[in-house]
Amino acid sequence: MNILGNMNIGKRLTLGFAVILAFSAVVAGISLWRLEQVSTATREMMNDPLKTERLMGDWYTNLTAGIRRTIAIAKSSDPSLATYFAEEAAASTKSSTEYQKQVEALLVTPEEKALFQKIGEQRKVYLASRDEIVKLKAAGNMDEAMRLLDKVFVPTAATYQQLMRQMVDIQRKDIDETAKEIDNIAAQSRILILVLEGLILLLGIVLARTLTLGITKPLQRAVVVSRKVAEGDLATEVEVKSRDETGQLLQSLKDMNDSLRGIVTNV
């Protein structure tokens, strides 16, 4: 006799539902764990590479506007143009300094830090040449201002922009890699959850069939025995294979059948 066969029907049904619920809880736990991994990867992308990329983009916008503004001041014949743009240039420089500080706090890898140091050094040369051009224009020294523009400012600004774009490219590469990681986690999670759901479905089918047959087969045998006894056939041998409620029913029928057969034999 097997263990399930000797267990009463109530406990057997409880065990079956408990197993299914336990597996469902496992699937739910694994699903939550994988979602947390996706959430963590997304937060890492938002907190560092994406934030840095946005700050660098705003900083680059300031730089582009500053280059155009300085070139316009240097090439213009209007000496008051520098004064006109002075407040705007100061505000741009201040905001770029803030971007620089925020970006520096977000950098992690040696590659990023080394590149950021180059950007800082290039920015110092850029600002110094810009301010010198403005002073020369204000003093009316047009030729020296143009010479400084062509020889120092424009090449420095171009290198400055190139370094900025390299930093943006690094952040975008990190963002793309994190996005791929998120996609991989999501794909693996889908497969894992589908496999586990398939196992739960298979287990549910097996348990349902086992429980159903464990209950209905003994009842069917009991019905057959009862009908034969009702028809006066006491020769049937009743085989009892379990000690659950259905087994007890078959045992009672067996005892009744044996008792009736003994009575008839005595008569």
C-alpha cells in the first residue's frame, strides 16, 4: 500500500492543493526577484550614465553657444557687442561650472576620470582665450583679437568639443550595454517563468489525476461489489488496497460479503 493510499481523502486533497500553492509562491518569488534585477539595472542606468549624458549634453549646448558668441564678438566691428553679451556669457560660464561639478561626482571608471581631466584642462585654455579676445576687442586691438581667435581659440574650442563628445559617447555606450542587460534579464525571466508555469501545470495535472483515480477507482469497485451482493452473488472477492475512507468502505463491504457468505453456507 502506498502512503497516499493510506492517507485520508481530506488530508490528501489538502496536500495536493498545498503543493500547487507552494509552487505558485515559488514562481511569484522568482518573478519578483527578476523584476527587482530589472529595476536595479534601470536605476543604475538612470543614476549614472543617463544622468551624466544629459548633463554633458546641456554643458555641450552652453559650449556651442559660447563659441558662436565669442566668434561673433571677435569678428564684429561693433565694440559694444562684448558688453552686450557679457551677462549672458557670465551666466553660461556659471551654469557650465555647475555641470562640471555634477558630472565629476558621477564619474566612476579611470577612463572617464582621465578624459574628464583633459576636458577640465581644455576648458581653462578655452575660457582664458575667450576672455582675452573680449579684452582685446574692448581695447580696440582688432588684429591681435583675430590672431588669438584663429591661432588659439578656434583650435582649443574644437578640441574641447571633441573631448566632450567622447565623454557623451562613453555614457551612451554604458546606457546601451545596460539596456542590453535589461533585455537579457527580461528574456531569461520570461523563459524561466514559462518553464516554471509549465511545471506547475504538469504537476497539477498529475496530482489531479492521481487524486481523482485514488478516490473514484475504489468507489467504482465498491459500487460493483454492492450490486453483486444485491443480485445475490456472494462469491466476489473484495480486495482492499488502502486504509482511507474508500478503503474502509471496501473493507466494510468485504466483511459484509464474507459474513453473508458464511450465513448462507451455514444455512
